[in-house]
Amino acid sequence: MDAFVAHREGSLTLPLFIFDLDGTLIDSSRDLAISTNAMLQHMNRPEIDEQTVNSYVGDGAAKLVRRALGDGATEDEIEAAYKFFIRYYRDHSLENTHLYDGIEDVLHALQQSGSTLAVLTNKPVKISRDILNGLHVGGYFAQVYGGDSFSAKKPDPVGIETIMKETSFQPEATTMIGDTNVDTKTARAAGVRACGVTWGFKPATLNDPPVDILARDVRHLPELLLEEER
């Protein structure tokens, strides 16, 4: 896909769709849990279950590490644990991680419609790009930004605002798609539509604040997104 596709056909403005990564495009739960527990073992802490790790996902790797260590960890311990986690996860991030069933079909359908696609995640950007390329879908996206791409992470709107500026889209033609209220809050802060997906890590959070579009089945996502643009 070209870096920035044309997004006007006559008087019709084609949409920009910005996707979250973990819990939206990819199921990374197993690799995140393994990496978190490797970090905890390295720090002489007890392991935690995968469901608990999943509940810590969404606000970036630093918050994940801090939450996993629990109360009482010193800043030096948190820093050492974060460095270990990043090194370990970078080397093991594709061992079990996979696209959710049907996601590549979704990306293909949206690309064929003339839409522009991007990714905005709180995961470190290099790891995010490596995962997308490793899963052979990196070429669908005009841009991929991560939690270390800007001075602030989601729900700060800087990522969405930057992508819109770079691709010359206005808020009314832009939708943020994600599995948690972090993504909804980011959309609200940037003045764009919010689409929630229920197959991710924290679907129960999608009511706070409410989303504009709710997708319960991957197969229906293109129809739901494109219907909003008609």
C-alpha cells in the first residue's frame, strides 16, 4: 500500500480508520503473559495468571510492568524490570501472537474500499511494527505509531491528530477502532468517531464512555465501519 493513499473520489471523502493493536488486530495475550512472568521471575516475584496480565494491558508496557510488580516496588526495581521485559518481549513477541480470525480479510476489504488505514497503540513502536510485518500485514497501514512515538500516550489525542495531519484527513472522516475505553477516550479527545470491538481484552470498559459503533463479530466490521461513511 502506498504510504498515503488518495482519499477523494469526486465529491466523496473516503475514510481514515485508525486501529489499536493488542486486543483489536492481534491476540497477543499469551506472549504478553509469558514475558510478564519471565520478568517477574527475573525480579524474584511470584508469577500471575494470563487473565490478570490481560487486565493490565492497554496503557503501555511501563504501566503493565508497574502493575505486575505490585505495590511496594521501588522506582529502581520498576526501571530494571521494564528493561528486562522489553528485551524479553522483543525476542518472543511472535511465538504465540496471531491475528484474530478474519482480521486480514477486514484489512483487505477496507483497503479495497479506498480507505486509509493506520495503527495507534501504546505498545513500543518498533515492536509493534515488527509484529505487524512478521504477521505480513504491515503493508496495509499508511502509518504505525506506538506509545514511545510521542510525548504522551493514548488517551492523549496527539497520535490521532498527527495521523490526521500527515494524511490530510479531518475528524469527521476519521474513526478510532479499539477494544478498551482507552481508545474511546482517545477518540473523544481528538473529536473523531469511536468503534469498539468485543473480542479483545477489556470489552466491559466500552460503555465508559459509550462508543459510536460496536462490533461483536470480526466479519461484520467492514460493513459497520463503511456504513457510517455513507
